[in-house]
Amino acid sequence: MSRVFNFSAGPAALPEPVLDRIRNDIPDWQGSGMSVMEVSHRSKPFIAVAEKAEADLRKLLGISSDYSVLFLQGGATLQFAMTALNLAGPGDTADYVQTGSWSKKALKEAALHCKVNVAASSEDSGHCHIPPEDEWRRTKDAAYLHYTPNETIGGVEFHFVPNAGDTPLVADMSSTILSRPVDVSKFGLIYAGAQKNIGPAGITVVIVRNDLLERARPGLPTLLTYKAFAESGSMTNTPPTFAWYAAGLVFDYLLEQGGLESVAAVNERKAKKLYAAIDASGFYTNPVAVDARSWMNVPFILADSGLDGEFLAQADAAGLTNLKGHRSVGGMRASIYNAVSEAAVDALIQFMQDFEKSQS
Ligand SMILES: *Cc1c(COP(=O)(O)O)cnc(C)c1O
């Protein structure tokens, strides 16, 4: 068996020890003679898995009992609507900071359900920087302030948490959650689709401050109401049991690695060396403002886009896969989530240098 270095933006690489564990567990999970996919979500063994996953996530992120942790379906995209439906009335205004494709999608969806004020936008730089916080034009008494800490497509990341004051701060952390420690107490609500840093696709984590559960507008479908999931332990209906189990294995693995301080140190090192290699070359460039460069998604373009196809073909042959940039940006993108090892980044840098040399 040979594994490639997988730089996919999502669904993305999973830690190998987690894959091994899943493979071992599948035919006969905990001596049950069944796989975890074949047992009731209300059975004792599965409830234990679900509770341990939540407890481990709380440990990793230091989540206090003031917050509920929910395991939902519908991806981050459903959260674009659920945040508005649960936190704002139809006539309320929510503030959005637009820093790229995902925040733009989030605010468009929210605008179907409440008033939206674009408090700041980096569209003028092609979404390559973060508008300074003191220039944001925020609404007095906004229902919440939404931002996207890491724009997965543009590779733009906030390296600070905005100061929202008394306004609940809402964050789409899909592609940065668990990449480093974060002070959850600064947030009203955090959501993240699983398929970047948490586990397989199909489950979405929501961390919501308990007082905000009371804000849902009347008449919402039960399955769009946070409070229903908070009261049922996310078992309002059948949850995606396999994805929940696999996410639990990832949380357990991250704790074994020493928690998020250790994870962050590796991630920072990986990102720094890749950006340093890009900046040192005359062949590759990254368009993002230096203070807003993502640790997780590193877009880069070749001096001659006519060589993109050749670069990707040779990379593939060298076992470096999924480097093609998003169709809206072009060029390349290396997603270097938690499960992408430092060795993978080293191999990529070496390949890039060799390719550059072969073209001169
Ligand atoms: C991947 C991604 C999404 C979309 O997630 P889905 O699970 O496909 O709905 C939303 N926001 C960000 C920041 C993402 O990286």
C-alpha cells in the first residue's frame, strides 16, 4: 500500500493512525460483531462514543459549560442560513465582514432571512487582505457580527480575533478549527464543516453560547433549530454516526499529539517554510498580504501559467496530489491541514524547487 501526499482542500487528508484504527474497527467494533455503522445511535456503546467525542473537543478547545456543542448535518453551508434564522429576527441586521468567496456566500444566504450590512470588504484587493478593524462600519445593535477566520479559497486568514464588544461574534471556522488554540469565550457561535480538519464529510460542529439558544425566531422547522439539538444531545433525529465516530478518533489523536499548542507549532512551521520557499523564488508567487496569509491553504501561481498543466502532471507523478487551485482563482493551492505532515510540505518544497530549475 502506498499513500500519496494529499493537498486536497476538502474533503481532505485524515491522520494515518485514525485510518488504521477505522480499518481495524470496521468488521468487529468493540467485540460487537458489527461495525460502528451498523449499531443504533441510541445504543449505550454509541452514546459513549458520542459523549467522548464531545468531551475531547471541549478539552481541545477549552469550551466551558456556558456553551453547547452540537453535531449537525448540512455542512457549513446550512449554517449560513441557520445562524441568521436562530440569532436574528427578519427585521434585524447582521454585520458581515467580506474577505473572500466563503464569507460572500455566507452573507448572501443570510440576506434571504434577515438584513445584512457588509461592515467591511476586501473586494478592492481581490480579497487579498483583511480590512483593518478600525475601518469596519458596524451596525449599532447588530444581531451578530459574522466573519470567516480562514478563507479556504483565497488563502486569507485572520491572525487575530475581532473585538465584537457586546455583539455576539459568529465565525465560520470550517478550514481553521483545531489548527491552533482559540479563546472560545470571545465567540457567540462557531461553526465548522468537518471535512477539512475534523473528520470525514457529513457532520458539522456548532459551538454556541447557551443564552443565544433562546433567540430562534418562532416557527422554525425543528431540524433548523439549535435549541432542539442542544436539548437532545444532537440526537433529534439519526445523526451521521460514522462521521461522528471518526471525528472522535481525530479529537483523541490530537489530544495524544499534545493538544492544540503542539498542533499549532507544527502548522506554523509548515506554513512558514512553504511561504519562505515561494518568496525566495522568482518563479512562484503568493498574492496575499503577508499578515493575512493562511496557515492552512496556500495558493501560489507560476510565473508562466502555460506551465500549470505540466507542473500538476509532474507533481502527481511524484505522489503530490490535489494541488490545482480553485477554479475561481487558478494557479495552485496547497492545503496543509493538520493531517498533512511536515514531510509532505518538505516534499512539496523540494518538488517546486526542482521544477523551477528544470524550466530555467
Ligand atoms: C468548505 C467550506 C465551506 C463549505 O462547507 P460545506 O460543508 O460544503 O457546506 C464553508 N466555509 C468554509 C470556510 C469552507 O472552507
